[in-house]
Amino acid sequence: MTFIAAPIVLRVVLSLPLPRAFDYLPPTGMVADAGWIGCRVRVPFGNRERIGMVDAIGAAAADAPDLRHALARLDVQPLLHGELLASLRWLARYYHAPLGEVIATALPAVLRDGEPLPETCVHGWLLTEAGRTALPAMRQRTRTRALAERIATTAVSEEVLGATIDDWRAAARALHRRGHAERVALAGGSDGEIAASAGHALNAAQREVVAVVLAAHDRFAPMLLEGITGSGKTEVYLEAIADCLARGKQALVLVPEIGLTPQMLRRFRARLGVPIHALHSGLADGERARAWTAMARGEGRVLVGTRSAIFTPLPEPGLIVVDEEHDASYKQHEGVRYHARDLALLRGKALAVPVLLGSATPSLESLQHALAGRYTHLSLRQRAGAASPPQVRVLDVRGRALAGGLCADAVTAIAAALARDEQVLVFRNRRGYAPVLLCHDCGWRACCARCDAASKGMAMTVHGGGRTLMCHHCGSRRPAPRACPDCGGLALRPQGQGTERIEEVLAERFPEALLLRIDRSTTQHRDALEKHLDALGDRPGILVGTQMLAKGHDLPNLTLVVVVGVDEGLFSADFRAPEKLAQLLIQVAGRGGRAGKPGSVLLQTHHPEHPLLTTLLAGGYPAFAALELAAREAAQFPPYGFLALLRAEATHDAAVQTFLGEARDAFAAVAGKVSIHGPLPAPMPRRAGRVRAQLHLSCPQRPRLQAALTSWVPRLHELKSARKVRWSIDVDPVDMY
Ligand code: ADP
Ligand code: ZN
Ligand code: ZN
């Protein structure tokens, strides 16, 4: 009898919702070794082909069915390796997501699809002979002429053109069509055409902060920079990045989607004097892959990007900055539900570089770390320029007539601002909150009797077309009262008045005023928002909008901010609602009066005495945060307790209930000290015709919650009922949706 050694196989992970690898023999004629790990391969799967990554190599199992050969190895060198691959493995474990899906999330689409790494050589534009002949006759003061003059004698890189001439691509295309210009490859990224410029002379507070940040290089140092809007945080980042570049290192800067504007990129470009690579949702797949690759090759020195930029390789890491670190857009809300800020800290630790988190309104998680001394706590308390902070006034609207949600005082103030040729922002805080029942006459609201003690009155949410109230914390239900239990009035209404309605009312009241509505439905893209605001310029007018308007783009002529719809945030079923509301109020208030003119803010509410409002007004965000942290601690909510959700949705309620019921039963065996609640309806219990519900897990210790999830999630994959629903695990959920 001859002894045959088991063949060495490739363990390949694929972008599938299955927590396992698949074994393949290497492509015919090739031998697998450790050098394959991190390389992409093309493999047969069912009757089609897929792209996967080699996770490991090993001996085939003795009882392995007939193994198929992989079709091709796509990378000579591993695409993912070292720290980044290790971080992705950690991510898969922590979020209980299949590694194949994590990798598919991390890679730019072009690379995920198996394409080779794109070329990263720099391209520029140059006039042709014909172009130089035609130049004197070109129309003056056109973009085309400006571009032609710029590239008449030497080629200028596309990156520099982007930073200096608006819409240059259209002009380049026009020149190219006439044979007047051509695209040329430039030698080795040499690009000294925009020199670094000195920033502002820093003020004393900024200098102090910068000194601390610079002292922390070449080791992991988490830092929280808490600085009010306009206090010069960005100047601090720029100093730190300039220093990082001077030391020959790369810098990664994360910004919220809405913050990554062309102006911002120009500011970075001008100050740092090197090409700034950008990654955001507005880019074509090819451009995203080029930015990723340029960083992977060390050619790119600074990358500014949104959430997914956290997956960029950093072979020469020097610094990671997370601007507006509290921003909810850092949390991915589908697929692999990672948090880019948390991942920034993980990578910073693995790479031994400082991680600088900045915000005017830090997340309570980060703030608690800073207060406990785990993060260096830095602050900037004054505006850097000439602007003074806005005046805030609370308008009690109980029992007052409201038109489109606005009270008479607000309308009068708007009229006055318009008469002074100034701009007004009417901010409607609506998105993200479930409807709560509120008495317009006295401010009474429905809250859960069973959950009162733990969390100062958990709001009950309106269901069943207004007939039922339900607590999303414990699941208890009762019929909605027909009259207010406190004042007997009949003015009970679920809160919620959209921006469209406000716009309508304002258009009637101010027919001659310029009116601009900005929300997800009018403004899908970041660029669209920029264009709207550019078009508005300094002209007097009214902006009506939601969250989108809370930050970005300076509006120097904006002097009045009216905030409506505060109350749902005060009493939402979501324990994070007060934090989000406080952050929004501070951000929105920061929009007013940025240049010389003083700004004012009017807050409409049924609850002028609410501690959130009074604390925020008297002591600002730090006072609010202290109060809220105490409440979170009492209720054992994050950052004092840890949460995970199991979400499920299906067209039939029964499928969701069966799956969650079985999941809950399976949890009993692994629970340890972890509590479980549910099945509870999702805050939005129906979406796109699908029923949605969830289980809530919570535990005061993170490792215990993780241990329970690690035993539990594989069992969920085995449940038959799991196949009849769409389900997902959300670790450290941000939105309960
Ligand atoms: P933040 O990022 O905290 O909102 P920025 O860095 O954008 O603040 O600064 C706000 C404004 O103040 C910008 O217009 C910036 O150019 C200006 N600024 C920042 N630092 C200084 C300084 N030291 N002296 C003068 N102006 C400054
Ligand atoms: Zn009442
Ligand atoms: Zn309850």
C-alpha cells in the first residue's frame, strides 16, 4: 500500500454571507505556498466564476470531496498583507462578519472584481503645435483659454489643474477635440508646481495643542481635540500633517461625506504642497482604485477620504486624523457594519502612530475615554477668526398657533432678517426619529411605565396608525389615549412635520424671498449641495433643510437659525437621541454669524424646561455631556455597557418572529452574563414592504458580549429559519434602525 500525502490546498474566502473558507487545489501546474496568502485568485463556484482571496494554505481534509482547481492567481505579490490584513481579520472577528465580505468591503470595486492594480503614474496636459498656433485667437476670459495658457509651454498635472482651475476637464476635452491639447504621462510624480504655503500664524491655544500633537509622533497616541466650530482645528491638523510629511511619513485623514468639499481639498493642497489623494462616493471606480494604489505604493503621501478610506494601505504611516469624529456617517449601516473611527484607533495602535480625533461635539464614547485619561484631551475654546458665538433663545410653543410648524415669533424674526438682506436657516430635525405622541397644549408625552426608572422616561412610539403605543426598549404595549392624561386636551399628535410643508408655508408668507430646500430628496450629492450654496452666495434668502445643512460650506451672511422639531429628539426611543440632538443643535448654531455679523438662534420647543436644553444653554456641550454620561452610566448604556443587535426582515411577520424566536432560544445556551431583549419591532417596523424586528443584547463587559456572540453567530447560520429572512449582526449599533 502506498501512502499518499494529502495535497496542499488554498483556503479561499469569497464575498458571500457564509462564515467559512472554500478549499481549492492550486491552478494546474502550480504549487501552493505561504506566498499565496493575501493574493487574489479566480475560482469556479457552482457554475460560475468568482474572485476570492487566499486566507491560508493547508492540507486537504481526508474526507474532502473532489476538490476543484483554482483557475488563476491574480497577484504576484499579496494585495493584502501585514498590518492591513491583520486589521481586516480583527474586523471580521469583532463584527462577526465573514472575512470574504470584509475584504470585499475594504477593497475598491475594481480590485474586488479582480482587475490588476491600476497604473498610478501622473498624467498632465500640454498644448499641441496646433494648439499653440491657435492660442492667440482663442476667446479671452474663457475657461478654455485659461487652461490653454496654463499648459502652453509645459505640461501641468491633472491634479494641479484640479486644484487651480474649476471644471478644467470640460475645457481639456474641448481642446482635445480640436486637436489643440493632448494628455501626456509625466515623469515620476515630480510635482513641485504648487509650493507649500505657510498657514495662519497660530494663536496661543493652537500652538499649545500642536506642540502636544507633534510630541506624540512614532507611537500610538489617541488624542481627542475638542474645539468649538471655527476654533482652528483644521489648522492644527494641517500643522500635524505637514510635520508628518517632513518626517517622510504618510497621513490619512477621515472626514464625513458632507465635509469633503473641493474647497477643503484646495485648502489642504495649498498648505501642504503635495498632491492630495481623495476618496469619496463621488469618484469613479477607477479613480478610487488609483488613490488606493498610490497610497499602497507609497507614491501618495496624503489621503483625505470618507468612511471607507480607513481601508487604505499605509506602508509608511505617520498620522491618522478623524475630523468630526462623532459623525454618524463613520458607521456603515449595511453589510459589514464597521465604525471607521474605531477602526482608525485599531489601525493607529497596530501601526504605532498617533490618532487625532477632532470635533466640536465629541461622541460620548470618545469623551469618556478622554475624561478617564485613556486619550489625551486637547481643547480649543475660542473662535480663531473675528466671529463671536451666536445668541440662543428658546421659544415656548405650547398651545401657540403654528403655521407649517413655525410660531409667530419665528416668522417675525425671519421677516426682520430678510429686511436686513441677510440669510436665514430653518432647520427641521426630522430624519432618524420615530414618531412619539405629544400634547401640543401642555407638552405631555407618552412614556413607558416599566422603563421609567432606568432611563428618565423611555418614549413610547406610535404604531398601528396612531392607535397603539409601544416601548422599543422593553416591548410593552398599550392603547394610545384619546385625550391628554395631564390636561384633558385633545391636541395629542404624533410629532413630525416635514421640510416640504415648512417650505410651502414660507413660500406663501415670503413670496418674494429666495427659498432653497435642502434635504436628501432635493440634494442627493455633496456636489449638489455645494452648487446650491454657491448659487445662493451672499444673496438674502431662506434655507430650509435637515441634517445636511448642519455643517460644511461657510455662509457669512447667515445670521438667523430657526430650529423646529426639537421635541422628538428630546423624547425619542433611541437612547442616543439626546446626544445626536445636542450635537446637531451646537453644529447648527455654529452656522450662524461666522463672519463679522452677530448670529442668533431660535429654538422652538414644547419643553423649555427640559434639562437637555437648559444645560446646553447654560454650560454648552461639556455640561450637557457630563449630564448625559451620568444618565448613560445609570442605565448601563454605552459607553458604560455594550450592545449588539440581531436584525431580521422579511415580507412575512411570521418568518421574522420564528427566526428571532429560535435565535433567542439558541442564545440561552451561550448567554453567560449577557442580557437579551426582544423580539422588538425595529424603530421603523416596516420598510419597503418588509417587516423588520430585532433582538437587543447588552452587557457591561465587552469581552463577555464578544464571547457570547462568537458562540452564538455560527448557530444562527445553521438555523433553517435563517434562510427565510434577511438578517445581520450589528455590534456597537449607532442607529437602532
Ligand atoms: P475648525 O476646523 O475648528 O472649524 P478652521 O481651522 O477651519 O476651524 O478655522 C476657522 C477659520 O478661522 C478659518 O477661516 C481659518 O482660516 C481661520 N483661522 C484658523 N486659525 C487661525 C489663526 N491662527 N489666525 C487667524 N485665522 C485663523
Ligand atoms: Zn396636555
Ligand atoms: Zn419599556
